[in-house]
Amino acid sequence: MIDKLAIYEHMATLTAQMVAAAQQADWDQLTELEHHVGAMRDQLIAADRVAVVPEADETRRARKVALIQRMLADDREIRRHTEPWMESVRTLLAGNARQRNLRTAYNLG
């Protein structure tokens, strides 16, 4: 049987590392960590499909809830750093598209 709490613990560690990567604008590291978290999420989903087992005790359930809340807080912090960067990329790409359209429209190359 898969220890889902251990997976949540590891995911929480990785999301904390994702926060640090986002704060440092280390997009490659952020992407790599995001991939690992996604793989762990897939493990949890697969484990739930096999058998739904209620948490053994209240302590484990409470720890799982705390970990999920921490990961959600980390996600908000990551978005706080990535969304402005993504907006600047969108603006840059839109400007490039406009320039390309103008060049095409006026046969400028």
C-alpha cells in the first residue's frame, strides 16, 4: 500500500522549493520541480482509483489537511511571482506579432 501521507510530505517540500525558485526567477528549476509535483499528484490519483482507504487516525488526516493548506499557500506565492513575468512575456509576444503583421502588411520583409 502506498503511504499517501509521505507523498503529501514530499510534495509540500517540493512546493516550498518551487516558491524559492519563483522568487529567484529560476524558471527552469521551477518547471522541473513542477514536473515532479505533477508526477506525485498522478501517484495520488492512481492510489485513490485502486482503493479508497479512510485515514487511519485523526492525526494523519489533520497532517494531510495542513500539508494541502501549505501547498495551496505556496501556490499563491508562486503565482505572485510568475504571473507578472507571464504578463510581460504575453506583452512581448503580442508586440512581436504586431510588428510581424505590420512588416507583412507593408511588405517590409
